[in-house]
Amino acid sequence: MSRYLSVLLALFLAPAAFAGVIYDQGVYGKVGCDDEKECHYIWAGGVFFPGVTVNIDSMDGSYSASGVTDGEGVYKLPVAPGDYTVTIDTSTLPAGAVVQYPASGTYNVTVAAGSKDRRDFIVDDASCGDTGTCWMTAGGVKFEAIMGTDAAQAGPKDSFGGNVNPSCSPEPGDGGQWNHIAHSQKLHFLGTTIRVVRCGNVTGIDPGSESPVTPFNFIEFEGEGTLSGIKGNKFPKTDVSFFARVEDHNEPGNDKAAEGEDVDRYFLHVFEGGGSGTTHLLIDEDGDAGTVDPLTITGGNLQLHFSSCEN
């Protein structure tokens, strides 16, 4: 074997040679938490483990290498086509952490030419908590004056809807899309870059929601978009930032709201994106952008979802 060929072979076999390699084929994945044990992929919004070593070995024993997860729990193992075992090094996990999937901590993988095979390691740890990914869908919803509510809720109907973190993945549509039409102000807000801030439960009511069943009953999200005038309003199309909160309490509707039942609620703050912070649109019970006081909606449907990874 020539010295030149020996050097090339050594570089290929050495794990350090992975740095800077164009990742055309091999194995990749995440190491993190996911409460839905039947879901075999981990999306954004959970708890990830950086600095975890993942090993790959060829079935015939001719090749071994390792990769280390980055700050988002992602590892990458570029390899030649062939049959491999991919194993998590449990000694590099936090103390007390347990691999839940795969239970053996090892995958058997066949890498084909030009393919990138995803294999996530789902870990249970004290830091996990409710780490399944939350997401939200809404359609045709609005608010209006209803009997027995604060005067601040009176006013013309607004319509809004869209999706946030669709199918528990931030990839489609840059996190989703959110529309709000303020009919009285003749404004249309379109949120096109969306990030989930957190999901949780409203203090003072039973946790979770029932349609569909989730462990949470509110989602908060933020991002960027545009605000435009409509129906004769000359307000120019403007880049803006926003923060929103949706509470999924029940199936909303005028009949339930009139009866005083605990129905879905909604908050939206749209403000200048260039640092000035000027408020352009505010949907809030008391009109104070500094506090989050969602309005009760009286039609449509807000649905909070949780880790639909099987889809």
C-alpha cells in the first residue's frame, strides 16, 4: 500500500476527520427527552443533551467511529454504505439518566449510498418533566361582546386562525402561520416566523385540556411577520414582531360563553420590530400590553395538541 493511500485511509477512519466533512450519507439524530414513548423522533421544544457520545461500528468489525451531540442534542456520523450498529455511550449521559428508546441503547442500521438515516435516542431524566412537544391549530375564531363579561370585551368581531409548530415540528412554514384581521381597525396581521415560548397550565383551573387530550391548556408563542392596512386603510405593509397566548379550556361557542362556562381565550400583541416597541395591535382584556390578560372568544375552535409524532 502506498504512503499516500495509507494517509487517506487513516483520515477516513479517524473520528476527528468528520469535522468539516460534507454530510452526504450516514447516520444522524438527537439525544433528548420525549414523554410519548411510542414516538421515535424528537422535535424542537423538548430537553436535549449536549456532549453525549454516540458510537458507530460496522457489522464486520472493520470500522469504528464516534460523534458527540451539539447544543441541540444533534449528532452526525458520516460513513460509507454498509451495515452498522449505532450505540449511545450511557456513561456520557447525566447521572441517573436512562435510555428509554431503543431500550437496548443500540440501533442496527443499513446505510445506502446517498442516504441519511435518522436514529434518535429518547432519554428519561429528572430534567425532562412534560417534554413532549406542544402545538396548536385554530380556525375561524372570533370574539365579540357577550353577556356578563367586562366592558373591555365589547366591540366589533375580530377573526383569527392558523397553526403553530404544526405536527410538533418547527420545520414546516418556519414554525407555522398566524393570521389576525382586526375589522374595526382595518388591519391584517400575518405571522410568518413563529417560535413556541412555552406550554403550561392556567392557575386556578384543572390542568390539561380534553379535546384533544393534552397535559397543558395554554401555549405562548412569538415571532415576526407583517401588518398591512385593508378595506381602504392606507397603513403600509410593515415588518413587526408579536407575542401571543392561546388557552384551550373547552369547546368554545356562544351558548357556552353565555352560560358562563370556562371557554377558550386569546391574547395578541403586535408591535414595531425595529426596537421602538410601538404597539400597533393589542387583543387584551384590560388594554395593558404589559400584562397578559387574554380575551374570551365566542366562536370557532382553538385546539392545543401534544406530540403527534406518529404523524
